[in-house]
Amino acid sequence: MVEIFLLEQFVSLAKNGSLTRAAEELHITQPALSRSMKKIEDAFGVSLFERSKSKLFD
């Protein structure tokens, strides 16, 4: 089961278009937001983003 706060974070990321802006809006760090997105991916068993060393792509 996915926690509501994780979905809220996902919505913020989608709305803002970047980890930096979403993390600022949510008052959390970028690594914390990235971990949250990974939890959502694991919960649904799908990849929501393409990751590289320094970038996150949708």
C-alpha cells in the first residue's frame, strides 16, 4: 500500500517538473524526495522515471 504523503510528493514533482522545485515546495531534501519516488516505483512494480547519474527523466 502506498502512503498518501508519497502520492502528494509525486503530484508535487509532476506539477513542478523538477526534484529541486518539488523538494523546496515540500520542505524536504532532494535525496528524500528521490527515495520517496523509488518507494512508489517499488510499490507498483514499474519505473516512473529514467535515472542517470546526475539526472532524472520522466
